[in-house]
Amino acid sequence: MQFEVIVVGGSYAGLSGALQLARARRRILVIDEGTRRNRFADSSHGFLGQDGRAPGAIQSDAREQLLAYDTVTWVDGRVTQAWAVERGFGIRTQSGDQYEGRRLLLATGVRDELPDIPGLAERWGRHVFHCPYCHGYELDKGKIAVLAVSPVSMHHAMMLPDWGETTLLLNGAFEPDAEQAAALSRRGVTVEKTPVRAVVGPAATVELEDDRVLSFDGMFTAPRTHMASPLAEQLGCAFDDGPMGAFVRTGMTRETTAPGVFACGDAARAAGSVALAVGDGTMAGAGVHQSLIFRET
């Protein structure tokens, strides 16, 4: 059976894109492997009308609402291959099932690569974060660490004093120049040069290499990001380089450089959040729908 649109990824961006297509009465297939990027977080913030809710509850409600539309088919699974066919695209899942669709919407997300420091990964999404807008307020003006990974960490360090007393842990990742040091001083940021040995304690307490221990209420760092799926590369989509990793290049309608392939969410943005993913998916869904109307193939 050929669908009009196959949506790969059933998290916030994919669900939002699929909803626009379902409301246009298009026959769509959504395939999702169930690994949301924010699955480690207990709560989601900054998304209008959903502030403070559990991320899984937001996704679950959205899925239920989407499946109320009778033109939607949902499949649990991982898509491992995608290729062009005469009138669209074919895909294959890890279990060997194959489907075809006239358009392909990739909402496949990214995988975070955290600094290799003992205790950091265990606290990811609970005491260690990447988005100040998503988690800064809940630290209640407490003590905040920024674990540097590259010069991009200057951006974190300059922002976070609005949410609490901030210390920039250089950890050998970079050395602020005179202008950067002056800017940090104006923002009241403390700079710590001693490398970090481990993150310990109930929150984000840091053990330094010189045996000192610094206690923080939360920590922010900028992980490297990698495509969570090989599909965009398989289809020949172009990528752009962002400060934390490559992302799929798209135009205004979220169509990629491979005609008929659209992308949205974290896989197609330099940085993201739940709110941005939902908006991105909305744009992509509308773009896919209009391409079905105004293009012959």
C-alpha cells in the first residue's frame, strides 16, 4: 500500500507535522521507535499551555489526538533504510517491513554526545541540562555551573546569570581572551580553571582535580549532536554545520535539498526545544501538504 506521506519520527515535531496532514485528510503513515530526546527529563517547560508537564504525557496526549483521525496509520519501529522510487520513496524497518509514500517527512531527531566525565550522564535531564529556557527557572536562583566544551560555552555562561549565580568550569576546553574575560566579569560569572574529575552528590556537586569540591544546584553544558538516523544521508540531503553538530538543510517549507523529502525538529535545527519542534513540525506538515497539491510528482 502506498501512503501519500510517510512521517518518520513520532515525537513533538513529527506529531505536529502529521496532525496538519491528517486534518487535510491525507493518508499518512507515522513510524516511531519511541526514543524521545528529552526522555531523561521529568518535566518540560516553555511550551505554551503545557508548562511543567511530563514530556511523555505531552507526547502521549498528542499521539492519542492524532490517531483520532481515520487517515492515520501508526507503526512502532525503527526505519533503517530509505530510497527513491518512481513516484515517491520507499522505506524499510528494522524488522524488514517495507512501505512506500509520495512524500517523506523526517522528524528523526538527534543523539546527544556528552562530555566524558564520571557522573555526568546519570544526571542528564535532571540536574545537568543544555537549555536555560527549559530548565533555568526551576533552579530558583541557585548556584549554576557551566561545563565548557568549546568556545560555544561562552554563550551559556553569558546567559545563565539571569537564572542564578554562575560559575564557568573551563575544564581545559578553551581559554577566554581578554575581551571575553571582561564580559564574563561584567555578568558576575566566576571562572574556574581547574579541570573537573567527576560530578557527584544528589544534585550537581563537582569534584575538581585538585581535590576541591564545588556544590551547584544545576549544571549546563552543550553536548555534541549527531543524527539519530541515517535516512537523510542515505537520501542525499545536504547538511549545514551548527555550533553543536550538523543538521539537515531545509528551505522555508522545510523541504530538504532532496525534492520530496522534508525535515523538521532537532534534526533540522541548530538548536531546539519542544515549542520550537512543534512549530517546526507545523510548518513542515503544511509544506508537505502544499507540495502534494501544487506539484505533479
